[in-house]
Amino acid sequence: MKKTIVAIFAFVMGLMMWPAEEVKAYPGGLLNEKEITYQSGLNSYEQTMFVTDNDIETYVNIGSTNRVYYDFAEPVVLDGYYFYIVRAGGGATGATLRYYNEEGDQLFIDTVNKPPAQESGEETFRKHTPVNGVKRVEVKRFQSTTLYLAEFDVFEYIDTEPPGIPENLWVESVPNGAYLHWEPVKDDDLRGYYIYQDGVKVNTTPINDNEYVVIGLTEGMRYTFYVTAVDYSGNESDPSNEVSYIQLDLVPPSAPKGIEVIAENNQAILSWDAVGDADLEGYNIYVDGNRINTTPIQSTTYTIKNLVNDQFYTFYVTAVDYSGNESDPSESIRVKVLDTIPPAQPQNVTAVAGNESATIMWSANTETDLDGYYLYMDGIKINVRPIDAVFYQVTGLDNGRTYVFTLTAVDTSGNESIPSLPVEVEPDIKADIEPPATPSDVQALATENSITVSWAANTESDLLGYFVYLDGRRVNYSPISETEYVIPNLIAGESYIVQVTAIDQGGNESEKSEPIEITPIDTTPPAAPIALTARAGDTQVHLSWMPNTEKDLAGYNVYIDGTKKNSQLIKSNKYDARGLINGETYTFYVTAVDYSGNESEPSNEVQSKPFNQTPNVIVQPTPQYLNVTWEPIEEAIGYELYYNNKKIKDFGPDTFEYKITVDDGYNPNSVFHNVKVIAVFRDGSTSSPPPDAGNRPNGWGFVAKDIFTNALWIVANVAGFILLGLVFAHANKIIDLIKQVINKARGRVRHGRG
């Protein structure tokens, strides 16, 4: 058995010490008869010489600060090298060979043994795995005072297999050119790509990227493009798919200048200087950032109608060519559209004489922008602010004197109408000064967002009508003859006080009726939420939906399998349903609730099954830090790292490793460490809730001694298997030994009995 173990050990050691392939015959390589650069590191002195000249009697001395190197014109693929070292001083054992790429990065290093100083030279020829993209080869001495190098050469890997074909070539238009894109080729020895335009190679040196911009193309011309891949051995692939491309005009016209705006009643007149581009098609007009014309305008003036008076607007103009290119905007001009048209002349103006007073009445104007009326007495305006009713009582007059009144209408822009026809009135001490009776049997009925007020009709012969008051403020400007009035646009749930008065033709107004307090009731629920979506996480489901737009919206309720989940209304249009069981399917819907407690119909139902999305974390402790790595989670836009319930850092989607140091709170002597990584998704949800600060969570984390316990467990089990194997291997001998012990014991027993 000992011989067997020794043989296996020798076989394994032999595999580990198997030497690199060596060939004694030198066939000649890429550096044969080439001038190689010799450089002295002390004074940066350089000269060229023939190192590989097939003459071992000539050699170069490479000291501790010297080297020889050769730069290839183009990167090559090498798979072997050749050395003839005459001798070396200092008793050292080698020369160092290095390969570098175009960027100066080291690609390959090897050491070649030299013979002792007292022996003759030695030839070495070794093959190795092909190395791509070699631009420079370099030799330095290795731990010797001086290296005497007679011959040095490298060998090119002969590769006849072309790389893969570039796929999915497509073209994007750019000004005066074409932007080419394609799928990258995955070959290890890929050097780059060649671009072909109409069958002619565009680039003499392969490009590394899988995109390229061809410039200098002519508008209106058709071009064809394809791409090939080339490796470091110069093998070129078959062409990619061929694409046809017509060069478009992507240069926009000049921006219009000299824009002017004249704003007048409900319209604005724009003008600007003409743009001189030869391919100009016309202009686009923008009002508050919105284009108002469907086709380009040919002239340099334009009238915009149906604007709202007393409102500000911002205007600018762009130019458009026949290729659809649009210029930058002109200067933006913000103006206010002014109303210059006055209201119509007031009609049916009458006057009723009173005791030292006069009441003027008229028919209401119908303009939508009417602000009120000005009353003139003997040509002098007597009210500062416009009258918002259709009657007005003038007091402090002299009885027996004749007064002349005229009336004008004024709009919100300050435009005043021509005066009404004049009316004359003479105040009289005998005039009616008795007001009508206070309206009786006043009632109020609350509907949704409104109140309907009704009352019994007064019986006075000179009754003009009634006024309705809401919270002490008159709501109808002119007296109404009906005995019912609807007050609209109220807020449901808010209390109001309503009252009514009567007024006669002499302008005498009654006392207000008894106040009635009433509250409109909202009975209309919000609309059902729409576009409910669900995304499963670890023991949770993230819900989102389109927000409702009702002004009285109070919030939302979330239902899981028909049962309301939230105890209070949810203010946001997102919700994380947590505490769910992974692997079980749940049904969700959402309702909207207003401030009156009205609840909408359910939204669309969605189903979702939560599952574990928490990244798998691997922790490797050291005395200086904890090395934490985790597996990527699909669709995650980042990660959060927690250590002992404290958030350490946020990471992007491409980071999967971090070292927790003492600065982060790491204590290698602590009895417990807990580490958690949470994936973060685009909608703001996470793979699992963050840990609660101050708690020691179960199921994630480790105690430092657990590592040693597990290691001892592994060793014990391995030792058990080895012992079991030895028992089976020597079973016969063990059985014989047991038999011998039993027989001896029996013999002693028989001897004692005899």
C-alpha cells in the first residue's frame, strides 16, 4: 500500500512540474535580421543593432539598467520565442521577456534560464498560448549583473480562421454624414472593424468601437455600407448585412429675427424679418410654447385671433425648410392682450323720486366681461367703484330740485360705454319711504354643492323684487321677481347662513329674514382609480396607479383578497403591501375616497405572487475588513448595504462588492456581525424592507466564531471519511486481529477454569 501512495504522489508532482515545450531547432522568426533597439537606462541612450543575425559569436551586453526592444508596425499575435544566451555575470539564472500592447499594457511575461558563467551558451525555444495585439517585445536581465544575449526572436501565431460576422448593421442620420451601429463581435483575437462605403474601404486602420460616423456625404445621394471584422492575424470576416442610405438635409434654417407683436382686442398681430435660406418652406407660430399652425406659413405676418383679453401670452416664431428641419426659436415676446371695445349703452334707465333721495333703475347689460356701471348726476360721476346691481339709491338730495341722471357701463378692461339717455327726477317730501314687509316662510334645501332658497311672495303693489344673501353678502346683483333662487358652486360639508329681503320701486329694502344655517352634502364618490399595476418583491408587492384629480380627494384604500389593508387613508398613489408570504398569489384593487367619506368603485384588479428578491450575500472576514459580495438582481437600478442595522452606502446597478472597514464601524472582535444588501428598483420599491435600527434581526448575519466552528466540522467529517476508508481497505487484517484477541481471551478463560 505504501508503494501505491508513493506512486500517486509522484504522478501528481510530475504533472505540476511538467516543463514548457522546448524545441532546439531555430527556424527563424519575426525578428530575424531586424534592427532591434538597445537602450541604456542611465543616460537614455539608444541605438539599433542586429541581435538576431544567426551568429552566436556576436552578442549584446544587457546590464541592470539596460534593455533591448522591438516595436512592430502593426499589432501581431505571438505564440513562441527563441533565446541564445552566451553567459551572464553574478551567478543569476535568467532573462525576462515581456510583451506590450499599443497602450503600453503588459500582456505576457516569462523568464528564461541562462547557463552558469563558466559554461558555454544555451539555446531555448518555447511555445506558449497565443497572445493577441502585441506591439512591443522587450528583454531585460533577470537578477544578474550582466546578460550576454547573442540571439533573440519571437514567432507569429498562424491563424487562418476569420472572426465572426458583424450583425444588425443600421444607420442613423447626422448632418452631412451617416452614423453606423452594429452588434459587437465576441472573438478573443478581434482587432477591430473595417467600414466599406459603396464597396470601398473607408478606414485603413481597424476601429475598436462598434459604431462609426462617415462624414462628407452629399445631400440626396444614395450610399451603401457594410462592415467586416478583422483579427490580429489579419483574417477578415465576411461582410455584415448591407444597408442603403440616402443623405438627408439635417441642417436647420436660421432663426427668424426682428419679431414684433401688436396686441389688441382678443387678438395679436405678429411680424418678423424674412429668413434667406434657399430651401426655406415657411414658418411656425408658437403661443405659450404650443404651435398653432398645421402647415408652414408663407408670409412674414400673422394674426392670432380668439385670445382672451387682459391675459398675458408669449409668442415666438421658427423657420422650417423642405426637409422638415426647424430652426431655433426667435426671440420670445410676452404681451398682454387688451380689450379696446366698450360695452353697449345701458337701456331702460328710469328714476323714482324719494324724500331727499332718488332711486335709479335700468336693464342689465349682457357682456361677459362687464364690470358694472357708473352713475352720473348733472354730468358728475357719483360712484368711485362700478355698481354691480341694476339699481342705485342716491341720498342727500334737495326736495323740489330737478336732477338729471345718466348711466354708463364699464368692462373689466376699463372700457366705458356711451352714456344712457338722460332721466330727470325731483325729490319730494311726500315720496314713498316705507320698505316692503320682510319675506316670510323662507326655506332652504341643501343639494350637492348648492342651496335652493324659497319664500312666500310679498303683496306690495310697488314691489320691485327680492335679494338673497349668503353669509351676509348679497348674491344677486339685480332684484329677482321669482320666489326661488339657487346658490351654486358651494363646498360640500361647509355651513352657510341664508337670508332674503324685499325691495320696492322706490329703492326701499326690507329687513333681512331670519337666518337659516344649512350645509350642502356631497353624495358623489370619486372616480375609480385606473391603471393599477403590481410588482412582486420579497414578502411584499409594490402597487402603483394613476392619481385621481378630484379637488375633494382625501386618499385611497387598498384591498388585498377583498379585505381592506390600510387603517388610514393612503395619501400617495403608491403602496407597498408588506408581510406577505412568498409563493402565494394575492389579488389587489384600490378605491378612492373624498372628504365626505364617499368611496369610489374598485379599480382594475391585479394579481401578484411575492418572491425572494433579496440579493444572495457572501461575507469574507479579515482582521482589517469584511469583504462583502452579492449576486445581481434583474431590473435593479442600485443597491443599499446595511451593516449591524446601519446603512453604509448606496451603490449603482453595476457594483457587487464592498469592503466594510473600521471607518464603517467594523469591529473584528465583535461577537456578532449582520450584513444585508437590498435591491432598489426604478419605481422606488425595494427587494425587502430595510432593517430596524437597534434590533438584531434573525436569519441574516454571522458570529465570527461560527467560521471556526464550521471549519472544525469540515475537518472532522473529512477525517472520519479517511478513517472509514482505511477500515475498509484493511478490513481482513482487522478481522484477523480481532479473532486473535478473542482466541487468546478464550484460552485464558479455559486455563482459569481447569
